[in-house]
Amino acid sequence: MRIHSRFARWRPRPLSRGHLRWRKASRKTPRGGLAFLVGAWLWRKRHWPPDANVFSRAARQRPADTGWIYSILVDASAPAPAFRRPDAMPTDLLSVTSPASPAVALPAWAVGPQHADILAELNAEQRAAAAHGLADADARALLVIAGAGTGKTSALAHRVVNLILHGADPQRILLLTFSRRAAQEMARRAGQVLSRALGLQGGEPPALPWAGTFHGVGARLLRDYAPRIGLAENFSIHDRGDAEDLMGMVRHARGLSATAARFPLKGTCLGIYSRVVNSGAPLAEVLARAYPWCAQWEEELNGLFTGYVQAKQDQQALDYDDLLLYWAEMLGDPGLAAELGGRFDHVLVDEYQDTNALQAGILLAMKPDGKGLTVVGDDAQAIYSFRAATVRNILDFPQRFATPARVITLSRNYRSSQPILEASNAVIAQAAERFKKDLWTDRHSSLKPQLVAVSDEAGQARWVADRVLERREEGLRLMAQAVLFRTSSHSAALELELARRNIPFVKFGGLKFLEAGHIKDALAVLRWAQNPRSRVAGFRVAQLLPGVGPATAARLMDTLADAADPVSAIAGFVPAQGDIEAWRGFAQLYAALASGKAGWPAELELVTRWIAPHLERLYEDARVRQGDLQQLSRLAGAYGSRERFLTELTLDPPDATSAHAGPPMRDEDYLILSTIHSAKGQEWKAVYVLNAVDGCIPCDISTGASEEIEEERRLLYVAMTRARDFLHVMVPQRFYVTQQTGMGDRHVYGGRTRFIPDSLLDKFDLLPRPEPLEPIRPKGEKPAPAMDVAARIRARWR
């Protein structure tokens, strides 16, 4: 894991850059289609030498009988000339200015009423964010505090476009998000804005090749620099399940699975390891704060983690945390830090409040003076401390530089009605520390959020189901309504009620598609072919074959560890009790995958055909699982290679699961059920928040440290700000528990969440519970029967 200093003296590899070109063509040439592009290329080929400076005086004196066509091209396959800022433009350009930005030069034909100023469609706060730092006098870091629903995506996309229009090279812009979908959406929005600004008619806007997640960008950089930091270029990436399996192997090899006392399980061990890596805190501190019952095993855990790191390096494998850790270690070398920081003129980060100490350290190492660094986030929506994220990153950001960062606050909300915002503002205003902001909107309404008291969870489920159906009858689709809850188990009673009423729903926050066993089997085959030294993948695949158990699989992996040719070693391996024909079939499959002759995605088809007969033996519902493999094959078609497929699917897996009452068709309407964490970034017209009582929000396991209580407050705020028009906060009066067997009934009584004290009740419409609570009877007393069924049965035979 150490980055050796000898790599610092290696000469940096030349970087291919996007560049600006001017193309000239007749005004009579059509501006769309292949003919135009070919004509423009041929004209340039004929009239301009390849090394001509298109910004030279001679270029500006070209005849005025033709039009200038401005396009931004990214050609990573050819050596690019030095990037030049368009400070000298042809004479037929118009200068378009924005009140909040310096002059932006656009071609004359691109200037129109809808294109004259891309910043005109933004509000004043968004314009300030989009135009910041374009003048050298104000090149400090920028922090944008973007409240819920305030249009941060639009502001960030416009900032990217504004940078490009002022000469920034798209290939030297690094855009970091927390999901690939968010990165794609940001790039799409930026492309749309740029197309409008430049007046492109059906043309392609410039690509943003460095838009992605922290882990995705980290993986790309490690591939680029692998030989220089001692990594194999074909290293594999373990997902959470694979990492747990490897941790379990090391745990067993070190004799910790046979400990007389209760040693942490492999999943807990991986959680501790990940928290240490991402938080940068010592092991002892992490154990004391997050895993106090494991503190007695500190020495053993330290040895386990040493063995785990060595096992990954022996197998040329990285886990999620390594993608950031290796990146950070690279930046610890002055030479590599200067080179990596120099690759990007601008670094923009979305959802900065969700970063951990390791991610923040990477950003500060790449841009130590803050110049060119923009971070966007909302401290009021920092809810991922269980992933080692810390709200301190965003709270302390302005003071992390010699010249403090500029802070711009987006407070105009485009999502919720004003009464919902007033209630949400009041909840978050009680926070101990925050950037002050009061969200506002021009979407006025007379409907306050409802604070609904119900008898118990069953009553809550009935009330929500009733209102969902009422809204549906009023014309509000089920998909425009969402039920949010703190933890997945809180929706159990509601799911039963929805199934009873035949209301289809989709639940977010459950088992993910890639966590299914048969999907992991197919991916393990591909990972093993990609990296023959991956012990986790090989151990799993070998045991798919009949007669091959853990001992035989371990013997196979030991054989491969010393083999120069993995294909020959697998073909020559003879399992002691296995099916020889089945093994030969697998050896043929492995040889085909290793050769790469089938190409992608045909290689996945080979795997699915091989694994199909094993599904009947290994799993129930084999036909359903076969359909899942077909879906996986369809997904594979969107990726250009096996390596890209495995990397991107591992780093950004599908995040939803369905639990349908009568599986809905693709075009059918269905209700959304989601944990609050999974709902972040989403919005619905009607939102129902379950169990707003102490013990649920805040969660009963998060009522210790003050920072945990503050995060629970932010969770309620996030849930409330998902609603556009209707917000219902549910307050059950009691909960049924199976553990309570003493005096009285089996219910515990809960109070309204402390985050909505009496002083905030005027922000809500209060709905008292519609039905009385069932009275509590003394222990042993039975209710009087409504009828004597036994007597009726006896009477039938008299």
C-alpha cells in the first residue's frame, strides 16, 4: 500500500487534451447531418494546414463571405495541440455579457433571444455561483450551500458550461458525484445548456470524460498509474460481498473463527476496517465510539487487518476503500500530487456534506490553495455518518485555505409549498450548528403539513392506505406518492396492509439485484477470468461444480497461485470426487474467456449458458433466476468491455428492489416505499412519514452522542423536504412488542418526536387519532365474548 518514492522521478506521461477549433464552411452547407460534417472537414483539409493556428491574425482576416462554425471537439485518440483560450476572436463575433459574469464571446449566428445569456435563466444566487472565479482576482475556493430543492444541479451545470465558454478544456474538468446516475445527469444538463448557448443544431456537445463518482474516478486513475505505484494493471475490484468473503477467509486462517469468546463476524470486521480507513481515526478510537463491544479484540483485529491487506495484495485485488486509499497515498508523494493536481484546472464536487475524511483529504491535496475547487452541498442533509461521512467537512470548509473560501447560499426552493418549507425550516432551525438559511418559495398554499396521531402501527397502516387511495381517486397517481421511514423494518405492517388491499408498491432500500446469489455466481466467473489470482472469485466458482467443496476449491487456488499458465492449470486439475465431465466443461469455458476471442458481451452469454444447468441443482425458482441472468446480459450490452462492465457495475450497482403486491407491469402504477436515506434527492407530490416518535426518529440506537441526535434531526428534515404539495407526519401512540410478557398488555407507548416540540405545533394541522385506544385490562382478565360460537355449534346437534 506504500507508494514508493522512486516513482516520483518518472517522467509524466503526456496528457491528451480537448481543444477548440474553428471550422469554416459555406452558409449554404446544411448545418446538420453527415454531409455537413464531411464538407466542413474537407474544406479545412483543403484550405488550412494541419498545424495552422486558427486564432492567428491570418485566420481572423479570412474572407467574410462564409460563416464561422464554432464547435468544441474532444479527440482523445490523437495528440492534441496546446490548449489556447479564445482571447482573440474573429471580427464577426458578438460579445454577450451577463450582469454576473465577464464577457462571453459567441459566434454571431449562435446569438439569439434564447441563447444570448445562459445565466439569465438562473436566479441571482445561482448566477453568482455559476460566474464565480472567472476573473483571476477572485480565484479562491467556492462553497455553495444548496438547500433542498434549490436547483443545485442547474447551478452546477451552468457553472461547468460557463467555465467552458470562458476557455476551460472539458478534459481538464473533474466533476465528482456520489452516483454514476448523478454524474450522467449533470453531464446531460451541461450538454443541453451548452447546446443552447452555442446554437448547435443537432450537434454533439462536448463530453465531460472526467465526470463520475469518487470511486469510479479513483479506479480510472489507478489504472492509469498502476505501473508507477506497484499495482498490476489487471487488478480486480471486490464488491462488499467479496470483501466480506476474503475477510472471512483470513479470519478463519488466523484461527479467530474458533475463538471461545464471541469474536466479531466477518461483516462486522469489514465494517470496522472500513470505518478506520475512511475516517482516518485510530483503530482504538473507532472501537470505542462505534464498536465498544469489540474493544477487547483490538490486538487481534489489528492482526486480522494486516492479513487482509496482504491477502488483497497477493491476489491483485482492491476493495471499495482501496480505490480512495491508494489515490490518497499517491497524493502523499509530492511529484505525483503535483502531476495529479495539474491534470485538472477545475474540480467540482456535488453532495460535499456526504464526504468522509479520506475524500476531503484527496480534494485538499489536489487543490491545496483552493483555486479551481468548487464544492456544493447542504449541511442540513448530512445523514451518512454510518459510512464515516462527517458534517465537519462542509462546516469547516471555508477556513481550510489561506484565503477563506467564498460561501454562496441557494435559498429559493422550487419544489415544496411555502407551508411545508416553514415547518421544515422550523425543525432544522433547532440544530446546534449549521449554515443559516431559510428556504422560501413562490408556491403559496393554504394546506399545512398534517401531524397525524393514530392508535398504533396497524392504525397507521390503515390511515396511510386510505389516504393513498383517496389521492388516487382525486387524480394523483400512486407513483407520485411515497411513504418514507427511518429503517426498512418500519414498513412491515404497511406492506401487509397494501398487499391485503391489492395496492402494488416498490420498495427502495432492500436486497439489491447484484446481491442475489446466482448473479454473484455469474459475475464471479467473469472476475476470475479477468484476474486468475482472485481467490474469492475462484473459491466461489469452483464450488458451483458438483462434488467440489471448500477443501477441493482451496487446493485448486493453491495450485493456481504457483502456476505460470492458469488456463493449463485449470484444465489439468482433477477434483478428487467431482464430476470430470462438468469440470472439463468449465475448463473449456475458462479458456474461452481467457482468450477473449468471443468478444464482449458474447462472453457473458457463454457464462449464462454454462451456469444455466447448475441453477436447477443449486437454487429454487431456477426459471426466475434464469430471467435475472438474461436481464444481466441485457445490461452488459451497454458496456464496451468486460473490464468496464465489472468495474462500473461493482462501483454503481442498481439500488432498488421490488416487493410487489401482484407484480406490476413496467407501465403499471405503483406506490413508492423507501427508507429516508434512499429517498434523498427525490421528490413526490404527496409524502407520508411513518413513526415520527422517539425511538424511531430519533432511532433508539442513535440516542447517545449529541452528533448522532443532530443527524437524526437532519433525517426528519430530509424526509419532510421530499414533499411538493402534501406532507403527512404520522405519530403512532403505541407499539406492539413480543418481548414484553410482564404486567399489562404487550404494548409500549411512544411520545411525539422531540424534533417537533409543542412550540412548532402551529406549523402543522393536527389530526387526532380517529379511533380510541383499546383499554388495558388487568393481567388474566379476558374480554367478554361478543357471541358464544361454541354454544351455537352444540345447538346444531340438539
